[in-house]
Amino acid sequence: MNAACTVLMYHATHRHDAELGGADAHYAVTLDTFEAHLDCLAQEGAVACAVERVPALGAAGQRTVGMTFDDGHATNLQAAQALAKRGWSGTFFVNPSTVGNPDFLSWDALRAMAAMGMSIQSHAQHHRYQNELTQAEQLDELSQSKAAIEAQLGTACTVFAPPGGRTTPDTVRLARQAGYGMVSTSRVGLWDLRRADPWDVPRFAVLAGTPMAQLRAWVRQSPLEVGKQVLRYRALRTVKQALGNGGYERLRAALLPPSKDN
Ligand SMILES: [Zn+2]
């Protein structure tokens, strides 16, 4: 049994810049880079799988890396094909309100991905931050997206990834009330499989500039590299809390090329 698991978070996975559309280039990884990451996992003796399948595979002695994708960008179909080619899977968190829009996956594409063994799950109905909503609105976001995904795909929607990683003290209770069984956030760290707490599944964001050596170190669960990333996340979270969503977005816009949050 593995003591911990690395869960990765991707966004767009494009072949060339023309495919990026409105996606955030800072968070986008080219398909070539993504394939190289899968090669890296194979070299490290790990298999990629949908995050909710990690505990069962881990208990069976398989070394796993949880594979997740936020926002439902159209280019994720290519990532799904790359995973399926290896007999692997991933969890794709989509917003039903944007499914079928230009640059986003369609329901047909999502059905094809589900048929390949991919897991299609909720990133809320709209890409609205939970900490800017009332409790009733948070519950609506959870319930509507779950109902839409299940009606369109005929598969169970039981995992929730909050937009922008923003949560409230009520997020888990409301997710449970809406019928979910797992919440995967943007908190950085390894997922402790001895507890396998389904309500706080942390992830490592893979960015355009993430070096291969760093990805490999996360997969190897290097205490130094994991620790550095956790400290960076905590510092950033402190800044976010101090500035609020609006202030943080303005600061980020001033420091980085035009973009949105994950
Ligand atoms: Zn997002």
C-alpha cells in the first residue's frame, strides 16, 4: 500500500497556440509536454488514473498519480486520447454552463471521453467562486452541475472541484448534501492514502513553465520539492486572503500576462 499519492491538475492541453482560444496560457501545457509527462510517470513506475480511483488502485499495491483537468477546454479531448492510448484515465472537471461553447468540450466530446474510460465531474455549474456566493447559490452550483452531467452522460457525478480552488467553511457540507462523495481543491500537498480523506484532496498545478525535473520530483514525492511547493502555496493563500478575490486578481493581472484564475 502506498502511503501517499501525487495528484496533478492540468488545464488546456493544446497542440499549438491557435488552439488555446480563451484559455490561460500560464496554465496551459502543450500536448507534446503532456505526453512527455506521461512518459515520465511510466519511467517512475506509476500509472495515471482518475482521482477517485486512486484509493482502490493504491490499496491493490499500484503506484498511482491522480490526473485531473479543470475547466473543460476543448483540447482536453487530446489529453484523454493520450491517456486512453496507455490504458490510463483522468478526471475532467467541467462547468455545464460552458460545455459546447467555442473552445470548450461539447457534450458529444465528453460522451466520447467517458466511453474511453475518463471520469467527467463537476467544476460547478458556472465558473463562480464559492466564496463570493450565498449558501443557497453554492448549493445550486453543486446540484445543477451534478444533474446536468448525469443527465447528459448517464454517468455518476460524485467529485467536485471548486472553481479557482476557492472554498468556504460550508463547501464540504453542501457538497455532501448535494450528493457528492469527494472534493478536490487547489490546496498543494500529497494526498495521504492512510487516511484517504475524500473531502480534502490536494493537487499540484502543472503550469506552462513547470520544469520536467520538478514534475518528476512531485511524482517521486521528494520532501524538498513538495515542501517548497506547499510553502509557496501557503504564502500565496495568505496574500489572497489579505487582498480578497478582486484585489488578488488585480495584483495577478499586474504581474502576469492577461489571464484568469484556474
Ligand atoms: Zn477552473
